[in-house]
Amino acid sequence: MDGLFKVLWDRAHRNARRAVNIYVSELPDFRSAAEDARARAAMLDFAVLLRRRKAVLAAEGAPFTDQDLAMLTAFGEERGTQGVSLGARRRVLDLHDVLTLREIHEAAGLDAVDHVTEMIGWLPMNALAGHNAYNQGFLNGQKRSLPLVKRVQDLACTLLADISVMPGLADSLNVKLADRYVITVVRVSGASFPTNQRREEILGALLKRYQVPMTWREPDELVALLPCGDTEAAEERALDLVRDFARTVGRPCATGAAIGRIHALADTVALARRISREAPVETVPRHLRTMADVFVELGVTQLPQVDEWLRSIAQRLAGGPDLVSTLDAYYRHDMNRLNTAGSLRIHPRTLDYRFRRIRELVGMDPGSLQGVRVLSAVVARVLAGRWS
């Protein structure tokens, strides 16, 4: 072994020490692990061994052996067991690749062009094999150190952040990935939701039935990602999940959903969250709200003057007997007078009286074009609790 490969072998300890210092400096998870002197020494030993193996194998044009890959798997498993996060795992592999190229550049002389070419040619396939072995070990370690619910939430957060999913992660969770998802946001109304333990219990129960990525984005907000092949079927399944969730928590909820493609889900979940804030708060949601249901209300939020005008109409309606709930039933039953009266369990003449009272208070007929456009928006915002 000579030339570039000999220089890389001789500098392995120095380069490994610098690499470990960078990992510890930039990655809190590694910094925490390195507080144990033996753990830090093991990191350094592994970094030296890996660099020397790469120099020897590249010089010979030979791939990683099964023993080499087993070593990488064991080290990845150690990191997973220590609780290193998915993000830190991804970052340390990226840093390792960058440092490898830096070390080659620093070691290369003007007469080492052939060796540089050989080394660069050796790296791609073997780096991929090394990453795969490390990742497999990492997943094995996580299985022992982290509950299923936490690992599923990590997967959901990875997808929602538009980050590529670690190979093997979804399979290890028995979750199938998709190209498109119905992102469903469920907001729990009322006082702050119970402890983390209770939230994890709820997620665990939902996972047993639905086996889809889901997470708590906020203490009172659940986000679920349901694969979307057939849109109608996916939305029906999302509604089933929402209803199960509402029954489990025993609290009124509001829900919003939007469909998006993988690597563009950050914008999708932002839209679903906005929809959920305009959706009605219900004991058990009757319908999965999408943009088609609340596009008027979404527009209103951008115009404070319009919002204030609608609020003034809501305040006038508060002066009548059950006028908002009457309008809600009327529009939910497609303005069918008899069906509306039946759902409210009142006589049709009582319904007519309420409509007259609405006209007196706001100067609009609930069945007119103007009435439908304005009053349905008022009802939606009242039921969403936007003015409470």
C-alpha cells in the first residue's frame, strides 16, 4: 500500500479525532453520548478502524467484507440503542461523507491522480453498502430503546418535514409508504389535553387499527397521514380514524384535511391545520372538512373587516331563539324545509317563524342567494368557535 492510500492510513487517527470532535460539537445526541469517556473512546476507535479499512480495501479494489458490514451494523445498533435521533443519524452520515472527501483532498499530492481516481471510484457503492449496514443496525437498536409510538411519530415528522425516509424505517414499523396522503389534522377543543402518557396510549390504540404515520404536533392537535390511492376511500378511512379518536378522547373536536404528495407535505399539513381552525367543533365529527367546505372562511381570515362584519351579524342572531343552530340544520339539509324541521324536532310553522325572525334581525332571507352566502359563513365561524 503506497501513495494516497498510505497517507490516509497514516492520518487515520488524526482524521478520526477531528471527525469525532465535529460530531460531538454539532450533534447534541452525540455530545450527550460522548459524556461517557468510554463511549467517546469507542467512537474514536471505530472512526480510526473504519478509515484504515477503507484505505486498505480501496487500495486493493475490494469491497467491504461481511465482517466489515457486521462491524458497521453493530456500531449503528449501538447508536440506535443510545437514543440517537433519526435526524442526528442522517446528519452524522452526511458529515462522514463530507469529511471523507475532505480527507482525500488533503492527502492527495500532484502525483496521486490515479489513486484519487481509484478511491473516488471505490466510494459510491461501498459507501452505500456501509450506510445500509449502519442503518439496519440503527433500526435494530431503536426497536430495543424506543416504544413503537415514538418511532411512528418520528416517521410522521420526517414525512411532514419533506425529508427522505430512512430505508427500512417504514418496514420496521409495519407501515406502508405512499406517493400521496390525506393529511388529517384533529384539534381537541377545551382545556389542555392530558399527559404525554395518555396521548401515547391514544396513539397506540389508533395504530393497532390503522397502521399509518401519525403524531401530536401540538398538545391538543393530532396529525395523521393516510395513504391516498383512491381519494374517496382514503377520506372515508380518515373520517373513521377521526371519529375513533373523538370517541376515545371524549372531547369535542374539529378536523381539517388536505391531499398532498410526498416531499410537499409541509404545505399540505399547514393547509389542513388552517382548515381545522375553520371547521365546526363537534362531539363526533360528521364530515371530514376539506378546502371545498371552508374556502369562504379561509378567505375571510385574510380580511379583518369582513370578519368583523360577519361577527356583527352573528351578534344580532344571538338575540333570537336558536337561530344559529336552525340555520346550521337548514344548510346541512340542503335548505329542505320539512327535513330541517324534522331534524330540529319542531313544527314547520315554528321553523317559518324563526326564518322571519332572522329576516327581521339581519335583513336577509336564509334561502336567498345573499342569505346562503353570508349566513352560512356566519354559522361556520360560530360553530368553529372563532369568536368565542
